[in-house]
Amino acid sequence: MLEVAGVWVSKGELVKRLKFRVIRNGTVLQDDLKVHSFRKLKENITHADKGMEVGLTFENFAHHPFQVDDIIECYKDKPLKESVAFSPKPGVFMEY
């Protein structure tokens, strides 16, 4: 059974399609979480703005139960700013 986190959005917004992390006492408990259920009252929603209260459940959240003052953040992966070339030997480059 999945545990529901009752969440009040204190700043920004939560977006269902993004990744989530849970922070407790300044330590990241779990990262790269996907939302299983995202609701306001009984309505399924895809995002929540600042000031909204919503219920969230996550797939594979291993640190049950949620505790008061846990922080839930959503984020998107940032693209790499640098490209990296792999070379098995110095001066030998492979193309794929």
C-alpha cells in the first residue's frame, strides 16, 4: 500500500511529470522519485501552484512513513554543458 503525503506548496510549483526528492533534516532520503498519484481533493491533477494543498504518492518510496517537516522537491534534469570524448588509448578516437 502506498503512503500518501499531504503537501502544502510553499514556493514554486510541483509538476507531476518531473522527478522528485524527499529531504529530511537537511539530508536527501531518496532522489529520482516518480509520482504514482497526484490529487487535489478527489481530482487527479498534473501540477500544483504555490499555496495549494495536494496529496502525493510515489513509486518505490523506501523511507516510510513521511514525517512532519519532510521537504518534497521536484526538479528536472539539467543537460550537460560540456561534451566528453571517450578514448580507449591516447590519440585514438572512436566514432559511433
